[in-house]
Amino acid sequence: MTGSRTLAVWRGALLACSVILYAVALSNQAYEVTSPPALSFHVLLRKAYSIGAFAAIGFLATRSRLPGLARPQPVAAGVGLYSAAIEVGQYLTGVREGLASNAFDVLCGIVGGALGAVIARFI
């Protein structure tokens, strides 16, 4: 594959993954399946999932070589903004977690994004 075709594949994967993860984040059904409230540690499980999902976004963003996203810090900031957009979407669909919980979720986005960016630089 040529360089521009490779970038197109990475960028397409980033777009697809971002859209899918956004939809999953707004789905109560997805939360119930992946981290049932009956589990005493379901919140911890959800936060671990979110860091992993945000790491995937950070990895794909780094591999996509989008302008301004060559280093982990801007990737982490961009994924943090994506995480904040998810929080807004959840709020608009009736989820009321509170500001501290929303801030922690955005922090998970920043950490996950940075983690994915660092991994992408080593692969």
C-alpha cells in the first residue's frame, strides 16, 4: 500500500472507531451487558473499558498522522475533547452523573489517549 493509501486506511479506522465508540457510550444496553450493575465493581470495570477505548482512539489518531497530532500531548488533549463530547451526548440523552464523575471520565479520556499515542510511537 502506498503512503497516502495507508493514511486513508488509518483515518478511516479512526473515524469508524470514533463513531462506534460514541454510539456505544450513549447506549444503556451496552453498559448493562458489559458491566452489569449486579457486579460490585461495575464502575471500576466501566472506567477500565473507557481507558482502553480511549487508548484505541489515541493509537489510531497517532497512526493517522493528522496535522498537529504527532506527539502524545496533543493526542491526549484531542481524545479528552472527544471524551467531553461523549459526556455532553450522555447529558443530552438524560444521563446525569454529576460534574465530578464527568470530569473523571474526561480524565480517563486524556489518560487513554496518551497511552494509545505512546503505544503507537513504539509500534
